[in-house]
Amino acid sequence: MIKISPSVLACDFSKLGDEVKRVDEGGADMLHLDVMDGVFVPNISFGAGIISSIRKKTDLIFDVHLMITNPQRYIADFVKAGADIITIHYESCDNQIEVLKQIREAGVKASISIKPATPAFILEPLLEYVDMVLVMTVEPGFGGQSFISDTLESVRTAAAMIKAKGLDIDIEVDGGITAETIVPAYEAGARVFVAGSSVFKAPDAAAAISALRNAVK
Ligand code: DX5
Ligand code: ZN
């Protein structure tokens, strides 16, 4: 079973509550929430306050993607805001294991992400501390970019390491996911798919989500 996690970064923020409802009713499995601090990535999005306010609008799994430096400072805030899964970036801190443990101890699923240029093998010692691995398929920072095919190698490496260790860890891909690019990403081993533009910019979100699912049936 695959999971579709629409990224609200591509939605109409003037109607945030309705936009969330649109993908919830459209068959999304999760809601992807991109938190950017203008330091780790060259863009600023939103923080825990916004997440907390949309928590009241849906029961979807909140898949919070932290693109912020030293994420340990804010884990408690995002847990309190209603996160179900928190992803930190490998490149955003030096104490990844400590932060991943902090996330799990707070009762939330922990996930680690790598940027396109970061080799996937560096995740090997972290795998026992995570529930999900997020392989970025674009440079983090902006929605609407084109899928980078070279990142499929990282998905394959992550899948092989997870299998070798016999762990139950999902691989998520994020960036440029469409009904076309989902196919090679699925074949490489990804099972959770973030989709911003391809879902929120489509006139019919339900049809866009179905098209993603049907592409890998
Ligand atoms: C990029 C974000 C993505 C982005 C995906 O930094 O992490 O989640 O919103 O948007 P699309 O699907 O438009 O590439
Ligand atoms: Zn994201």
C-alpha cells in the first residue's frame, strides 16, 4: 500500500482550512507540512502556530518536514501542534540520533531526510532510530521544481539497507512527484509520496490523488 501526502506549500493559503479539507475528502493519506526557516533553506514558510490551527480541521496524519537548523530546539512545539511524524534533515544538525530519540520519546514517529547530494549510505547507523526515511527528489526550499532522477539511486540504496537490517521503515520521496515520476520512485522502493503542485494546482484534487495511485497499481 502506498501513501499520498499532499504538501500544503502549494495550496491557496488564503483558504488554508478549505484546502486541507479538499485533499482530506479527496483521499489523501497524510498531510505534508513544510517548515522552512530561511537559514537551512533559502525560503520561509510557516511554523507550529499554523500547524496547530489546521490540526482542528482534519484527522489526517500530520507529516511535518522540518527544513530548519538545529531542529531540537523546536521538537516539543511541533509535537504540541499535532505532528504525527517529524522529519529532520541529516544536514541540519550534528546530533541526529539524539534528536531522533527526542522525537520518539515525545510519542511521535521519527524520520530523517537527505538532500539530493547527500549520499544515502550515511543513514545506515541511524536506521534503528527512525520510522521513515525521506529522500529529497529536488533541492529543498521550493515547491514546483522538476524531479531529479539521480536521486533514485539514494532510494535504492536506502531500500537495500533497510532490507538488509530487516527493519520496518517506509521510504518517502518529496519533490516533483507527478503521475509520471511516481513510477520510477515506486520501482526504486519508495512507498510514501509527497505531492504539492500535482495535487493542489490540479482543478480536482481527488482526481489528481487517484491518478497518482493508479500510476503504480
Ligand atoms: C520542497 C518541499 C516539498 C514541496 C513539494 O522543499 O519539501 O515538500 O512542497 O512540492 P512539489 O510537489 O510541487 O515539488
Ligand atoms: Zn517537504
